[in-house]
Amino acid sequence: MKWLSTLWLGLMLWVPVASAQDFDDFPEDLTDGEANIFVAPFVAKNQAATGLSGMLPSFLEAQLDRHPDLRVVRIDEAPLVHDMSAQMYLENCPPGQSVGCSFVVAEKAGANFALAGTVQALGSGTRVEIVIIDVAQAREVLGFVVDLGQGDDERF
């Protein structure tokens, strides 16, 4: 089975409502074969989202590790970026630039893809935005928003 479609479907299984790009528009070569994928720390858009944003990368890495064609590139494996550790570089990323900063780290680490996102606590639940970047093409190949109702974030 193609790993990108497996990832997309796997992410969709644990969410009640999501909106995403049309998967049929993806080039075939993006979903075949082995790939290295970097999962960036998720950015909390508000204080109440800090806990979930801190848990998401580990959760996603564990899910990706289960796929035989994927190798997760962990943040501590990434080389220095502009004389900073990858962790420090991402922590100092300008507001609103987390996808671009994640791309830079993934490129330096030799990853084929980067997975980045944000988490925002809302009055009615939590919004999670996830983006998958094709590093070689320097473009977003998949992006979607997941709205979790009250208590749905406990499924993680």
C-alpha cells in the first residue's frame, strides 16, 4: 500500500471531522517507495493547547514507525541549522513560519518529507492543522484541519 495514502487514512481514522485537499490530485511518485519523514514539534497557538501540541509529534512518530516503508527522522538526529540545534532553531522560528522552518530542518536532515502543524484550543474543543511537505519539490503536498470536540483529544 502506498505510504502517503496510508498516513492520510490513518490520521483520518482518529478524527471525527476533517477537511483536506483532494488526494486524487497527488502525483503517483509521491506515494510509492521508501521515504524519510521528519515530524516537527507542533506549535501551540494558545496556552491551553500546549499539552496536546507537545504530545502530537510522539504520537505521529509512533504511527509512522509502524509503516515498513517509512523511516522517521527524529529532531535529535537532525544536524545543526545556522549553528543551532534543530530543536533550538524551531523554538526560535518567527511566528507563523513553522512550516518553513520545519522544511529547513527536514532538508538539512536529509528527509524526503516534513510533517508540521499547529494546535489551537477552542471553546468547543481543539483545532489541529497538519501539513505534509515534499522537501525535494519544496511544496505542500497535503494539508488538512481537524476539529476535535470536547474530550476527543483524549483519543490520542
